[in-house]
Amino acid sequence: MPNNFHQKLINLLIEGDTLRDEDDELTTAAVYRRARQLDHDLVRRPLSDDEIKAEFFEEIDGHWIFNAHAFTHYLSSKNFLANSYTRFHNKIGLNIGDKFLRERGEVSLVWPYKDCVLEGGQTREEEKRREIFFNELLAQDEINRLFDPKVLTD
């Protein structure tokens, strides 16, 4: 996207007083917050320019739908404003690829000994012994022996 697209977007966003600071400059944090909240005043502004509308809106059955994800991604991937020191606005954390773990929407169940098999016993003497956990990678022979078919007698 050429630089004039960037400047047109800034000019559209700076029109109202709600996104400016005391120095009359556009406040990046306010733009992010209002975009995530789908603020009607903020969403209306890019609709007035066809080039910007084509980038951040999708037409579905004659209605223009605002793509807040594309808009906030544009704000974070570009060095949007000159007074912005980094593209990571209040974002500290782990990421995979270019997405933070919180944004990925995935869940990982993690607990101790998750990749282990517990050796159990059925006699009273074995109740007092320490539990033995066999790791699936390190003790494959012991695990195979535990899961082998057994012959029951008496």
C-alpha cells in the first residue's frame, strides 16, 4: 500500500476530537481500543473513502462489514504513527509465528507426568511402595511390558 493510503487513513481518523491527545495528534491507543470495541464513529470514517473501504471492509449482500482484525493488524504491522516507538503496543508474551498465544484461541492441557504411565499393583504390600511413573519416550520397553496381554490364574 502506498504512503498516500497511509496518510489518507490518518487524515480520516484525525478528523474527530475523540482520537486526539492534548497536542492535537492522533492517539494510537485510542484507535486500537475503539477498533476492538467496533466504535460506530471510528467505523464510519474509513467508509467515506473507496480505497480504504476496499481494504478494511467486506461487502456481504449489499452491506459493508468492518474487518476489525485486518484494521488492527494494519495498525500494528506498520509503524503507524511517528510518535509510536514500537509495533508491540502493550503486548508482552509468548508467540508462535506472528500471533501471540492469547490471540491463537488454542488451549493446551498441561500437568506433571502427562507423558508418563503409572505402574500400579493389586496387593497390600504394594500400597506402601512409591509410585513409579514410566516416561513414554524413555521407558518404552517397560510400558510395552505393562500393556502386554496377561494370563490370569487362580
